[in-house]
Amino acid sequence: MTAFKQAIADRSLTLWRNLTQTLGKVRVPSHPTSAASAGNQIEWLGGEVWQSVCPLCFCAENQTAFVEIVLGETARRLLGEAKITLVRCPACQVRYASPGCSVSYTEADRSALKFYLEQGAGIRSMLEPLQLADARPVARYLEIGCSYGFSMDYARRVLGWDVRGFDPGGLALAGKDQLGLPIENGYLDASAATGDFDLVFCSEVIEHIPDPQQYMGLMRRSLSSGGLALLTTPDGDCLRPDMPAEALLPIISPGHHVILYNARSLEFLLRQSGFTHTRLEQNGNQLRAAASDVPFSGSAVYFTAARYRDYLTQAVAQRPADDILYGGLVYRLLKEETNGGRFGEAQRWYDVLRDLYRDRYRIDIDNPAALVFQFPGAASFDEFGRRWPYNLAGIWYCRGIIQLIEERRPRDAAPTLMAAISFGEALRNQLRSIGTDDLETAQLCREAEIARISALAQFDAERALDAVFALRPGLDGPNSTRFRAHAQRARARLFADLINCGHHALAERLLETGPAPIDEAMRADDLAAICAWGIYLLTEKGRHVEAGRVFRRLWQAARESGRHNDLLWTARFHQGLAALYIGETDKAHEVAYEIAHPPPDWGSVPGHIACRIDELSKAGT
Ligand SMILES: [Zn+2]
């Protein structure tokens, strides 16, 4: 079996590269802070008939109550209601809140500016829907519900558009002042009905509007003939009992969201408003739509990652460093560069933040072990924000990834990633105390846990194993399906690392405590772990038939993904080896032939596989 030992050694480098490529992506959905909600309870109903009239199609028959939200204290105070019922219209499929009360937007968001600028605003996810626009020329841009105005600022700065915005909130007032944007600090009114805007953008707005017909009428009157409307809204079809509460609450947002559309009811709304051409797409829990009176033609490149980086770089260059927004923009650049694997650039932005925060907060973020940010319960959210920048979890996560992948210093990466986790939990505790949460920070903490376990595995495999055993759902609650998926992902990653590093006894201990890292769906995320599993079966357990099956499925998954050339050939080669060991020499020779004459759509054969072709023609050992 020495050839196989060598195979493991060869493979480990490749696997590690695959793994780090995946790890290098900061897979963070940049959600804006959700109004998830301290103490709001969701109860699913049996579908009783509800006496009400559908606000979209005006049907009054068989309106069905399907969810009841018993409000927590904060929401109860704001809304003056004890509970809200969600009702579904069988005719148009729209879902709506009954009573359809909503909070006052002029009061709701004044206190959270610092958090929004440093951490909460998901600028990238605000801009991404611009990808849905077609190639028609745009000179004048209107944004309804523009909030602080990041999209307007991007449109003006990067795309050169003439911009205007409406938003009644406190953030809009701040953005108008700080970015110098032409924002009307109020609700959309007839003054916008000028009929000369080429593009009207409503990001996460229509779910707040109890009277969509009047709103869409105003919106249409603002559009030029041949103009384009872009909308995003949460997908009402995501309201299912199998969805975790942390995903449901931001969609329901009691008191904020009064009508929830699915693809069909959104299409209904657009057609009812008079649009004759529509484009709809689903993106995670979000629906995105484009609508117009003239046909779509081609597609535009109003949003690309490169343009977004240009925007951030330009915006940073024009902000004074003592401005809160400056640190927020530099942080978003750090995230983009880390995400793209440009670690040199990322490190430069990290250095900027280190110096900035040393002056502003008197803290040394290079030395997180010396910092204590778990305050006793008395500290308020505001006090927390005076002492700390709200984006520290993400900054330490990015720094930890740089240490792990670029600098190859796992011993330094582990404590940095631990600091990211601890700070993220402290921040979320503070947010929850004021009735909200931050999904991006929640996801960052999970990514940091996975990366930290990978770091530990490289210098102290026992501790890595203990870290996996010690994973706890924490703030997400014991029944969180997201936590279970996270824990399984951590186990799969660690299993791959342990096999790669030759820690077979520890890998066995991991297997004793849960299922093998095999997922029926074979998510791209798990392919490295599945490869390690196959090698383990083949070389350690002598379970050649089973190993052959694992490698066959892995090979198929790699082919379907079209992105894993190295894994594809590695899987195929080991499938051939497994065949050889169970006496199927024809199959082994077939694989050898493929390596010698690669099919055109499989990509080139990696060197570490090509040089082992002879092993497939030998007799089994
Ligand atoms: Zn209806």
C-alpha cells in the first residue's frame, strides 16, 4: 500500500489547495440588518378562512390565515397590537398582514447610523439587482426608498447618471447631508411624476406599501416612455414551516412588511399596473423584477465586482479619515479583496483600519487576545458602539483568512478567527437587546468557526477535533436547521483535513460521533471532504467497491459543476484504482485510456494524475 500512502501525500496538497480556494471566498451575503425581533413568536395555523379582502386582486373569498405572529415587547409597543395574522389569497397567491399596520418610517431608523455605515448596510447586495437591467440608454435615475443613498451615489459616480431619491427615514436625511445627494426626505409624491426618468429603482420597498396600486401608479408616471422599472422584494414563497426562524423573521418583519409577493403575484402586480414586458428572477430569498412598456433588449453591465471596487476606492479617496463612513468603506474594500483572493490588496486595507482604529478607539486590533469586549449586561448598544467599531468581526475574519492562506501561519490565524467569533457574538447580543440582529455577522461567525478549525487542524489536530465537538448553536437556538448544516459542514471539512494530514485515528473518532461526510446532494462545498472520504475507504478500510461508488459520484458531481477540473480527474483516477482492486481491469484500463486521451470537455489532466497512469495497468496488490 505504499503507493497509496504516496497518493495521500500527493493528494493532500491538491486537496488543501481546493479547500483554501473555497475558504478564500468570504461567503457572506451582505444582508442589511434584518428587523428580526426579540420575542416575536411564529405559529403556523391550519388554514382557517379569514374575513378580509385581498389588497392586490380584491378577491374577498376564501382568504386563508396561515401564520400568527405573537409580538414581543418591542414590536407590541411600536405597533399597538398584540399579534399579527398573515393571510394568503388563493386567487393571486399574495400574502398580507392583517391588520396591515406599519411603523412610522420617519422615526424608525434614526439611532442606528453608525452601525449602518460601519457594518449594517449591504451595499453590494443593494447594487446587484442592477444586473437585471437591459441595454437601453439611461441618463436619469430615480430611487424610491433610497435610504442613505449608496445606490444613488454609485449611479452618479460610476455610471454618470443624473440621480434623485425619495425616502422618509433618518438614514436618508444623513445620506443627503453626508453624500450631498438630491434626496427628498419624505414619501414618494406627485412631484416625482415628471415622466422623464429612464430607470426607477425600488429596492425592498413594495412589501412595505399597503396600497400598491396607488404606489405603482405614481411610479409609472415618473417613468419616461420606454423607461425601465427595477424592483426587489422578499419572496413570499419562502414562508414555509421548514424554514428556520432566523430566515423567516426578516421576511415577515412584523410591522414593517405588509404585503409579501411571490413570483406569480409580483407578475400580477406589474401587469395590473400596466407594464407589458417583465423579467423576474429569484435570488435566494429575494425576488427581482424588471418591467417596461417596451421589449427588453440585451443586458447592461451596470453592476460588476470591478465597478463596485472602483466605486469604493473613489469614495474612500474623497472621505476624510475621521469620518465614520471612511472606516465603513475601507472595511467593504477589505472584504471585496479578501473575497477575490487578492490578499496583498486586502492586507493594505487592513493596515489602514488598524492605524485608524488605534487612533480612534485606542485599540490594537493586531493583538485581539488583549481585548475584552464581553461587557456586563449594563452596557448599552450605544456605549458598545462608542468603544468599538461595529465591523470588527469581519475585519478579524478577513485578517485570519490572510494569515491562514496567504501567510500560512495557522497558529496566528486561530486566535484572530476566535476574536472574530467572540466579537460577533458580543455584537449580536447587543443587537438583540434592542430587538434586532445582523445576519451577516451571524454568517461571519460560522465561516470563522470553519476557518479556525482548519487552522487548528494544521498544528494541533486534537484541538481541532475538540473545537468541532464543542460547536454550540448559541444565539441561533438549539433547533436551528442552519446550525445543524453548519456543524455537519465543520465535520466534513475537518475530516478532509485529518485524512490529508494522515491523522487517521482522529478521523475515526470523528466518524464515531456522527454520519460520514457524504451528502446525497454533493454540494460543491463538500467535494474535498468527499474525496478524502473515498481515499479513506480505499486505502485505510480496503472497502474498494464502496470507494469506487464514492469516486464515481464525485466524478459526476465535478463534471456537472464544470468548475472542478482537478477534482474530476482525481476522482476518475481513484475510481480506476478501485476498479483495479476489485478485478475490473477493463474499467481501470478505460480510465487509463481517458487519461492518455482526455475527452475535450473534461479539461486538461493535472500533472499529479498524468504521472500515475501506469498504476492503472498494474495488477492489484
Ligand atoms: Zn388576491
